[in-house]
Amino acid sequence: MKKILNKNQNKNEPWFKWLTRELNSYEAFQDFESGKNPRDVAEDFISRNSIAISEVFENFDEEDQDTLDQFLKLTECEMHVFRILEKHIALRNKIRFVDFKKRKKIKS
């Protein structure tokens, strides 16, 4: 993996570690609370980090492309896991439990 110049940590660091650290420290939830959608938040992140990202692209090679492809697959997999969990939670919340042992007393 190519190394990139990093303003916050070591002078050199693999770009994917830099990206992960920057994404984890990015306050995306504040943007979500203000009504921004995920695409806009991502575009803001790219805009704010455009200089470092352009440094990554200067030396981007086939190995870096393979790493990016693996990240894309992993991210897509994670999204599917979260969607499945979301569906299971929604189904669980719709289920009503009935206690058949408690019977209504019929008045005569």
C-alpha cells in the first residue's frame, strides 16, 4: 500500500488507515441531525479532505485498487447485515404475544 503524508499522525501512514481514522473522527451524526442525507455528508467529507485525497490519487496503483475493491465489498456486506438486523427488529416489534392460559370468564 502506498503511504500518504499525514498532518495529524506519523509523516507516513497507509491511506486506508488514514481514511478509516478520518471517517471515524468525522462528526457525521451532527450532519444527520441537521437534516443532511448520507450522500451529502460523504461529499462534505470528501471536500474537507480533498488535499489529502488528491495525494492518495497521485500514487494510486493496482494494489491500492485491490484494497479499495475489498473495502467496497466489506462496506456493502456491512450494509446488508444492518438492513437484515433492521428487518428482524421490525418483525420482532410487530409480533404480539398472546397468553392462551388466561381465558376470559364468560358471564352467565
